[in-house]
Amino acid sequence: MAKRIAFVLLLACTAVLALPDRAAAQQTLNFTLGAFVPRGFDARVEGDTLVENRNFLIFDMGDLAAASVGVEWLLPVGEYFEVGAGLGFSRRTVSTIYEDFVDDDGTEIDQDLRMRIVPLTGTIRVLPLGQSSGVQPYFGAGVAVFNWRYSESGEFVDFNDNNAIFRDSFVADGNEPGVVGFGGIRFAGDTVSAGGEIRYSAAEADLPSEFVGTKIDLGGWSYLFSLGIRFR
């Protein structure tokens, strides 16, 4: 489904780019800083490895919330539209322990979960009040390629071998297509803009057999402050 939505949005981007007067307003090089909050346990894709890990590890999904930074180039298309190309980055490591097991010496069995997501996005945004307004609410959607890396490292319990404890590291990575939707407000001057945005992303990836889950959900919410440099 996500791939079908991405294809439709890509066609829409192409159609908007074909409109005349693309340089009617200022371009913006937009920098963002905020937080990425992954989707909760009850909203994640079926087979998600974090949901499966929660059956025996102690952690909350909120522990995986991460600082998020990004940059986006916004190109005006007439008075009421913009197209954009952006790159983001977030990474978080969470330390966990097994809920019902300890080591032979009584110490906790600890394990680190690490997630890194780098989305490359192409977007269309609508500005209902137009490019010439100093206050510019907006909303939009787009397609993305999510470069991701997920790892589990530390001590593990082998439930198939009399609960034997061993140390190892498991890593998976890749690039997955997805979609984004967003809304926000921008206060725009002649050379500088500032504002805030809420962005939702959706994507998922398959994991190899050494993980307890078959998939990893890459989606979630981003809460961003933006600062833009405007030019013609």
C-alpha cells in the first residue's frame, strides 16, 4: 500500500513541477531541529521486532524517541505551492535488561537496541494564504526513501538451549520506500523564516531470521522547529 501511495504522490510532484511561474516567490533553504517519536507498541506493523522484544526485555517505546535534524530545499511553484527535497537524521540507543532472567552470578542480562533512520524526502506543500503573506500556514505530503540501520548487541538468552546466556551483536540495514505527511506554520521575512512543523512518516522493512521479529517499523511522528534562509 505504501508503495502505491508513493507512486501517486510522485506523479503529483511531477504535475506540480510542470506548472508555470515556478520562480514567482523566494526559495528557502530550511534547517530543522526537533524530536522523532516512533509509533507506539499498539500501532506498529505486525511482526515488528520491538514489539516481540518487549515480551522479555524491559523498555518503553518512548525510550527510542530521538533528536532529529534535517535540511530541506523548498522551491516555490506559483503563489500557493512549494516542492521540496530534504534529508534528515535521527539515532537512538536504548539499554535494556531481561525481565525474568538474570546471569548466573545474579547480575542483570543487559542488551542495547539501536535505531538509525536517515530519510530522503520529496514533498509538495500547499500554502493557503500564499507566498506573499508574512504568516504562512501550510500542509503537504510526499514520498521518501528511508536509509536505516537497526542493531541488538550485548547478552542474549537462548530459549532453545536451556536458557543459555551468550554475547553477540545482530545488525540489519537497508533502504525502504515510504510516505510522509505534515503540517505547520512559517513566519517569513525577506531573508529569514522561522516556524514549527509536525510530520508523520510511514515505512517498514523486513528483518533476517536472527531477529525475534520479521519486520521493523520505521514510522513515527517528528516535532520540528525550522529556520530558513530565503533567496531568489
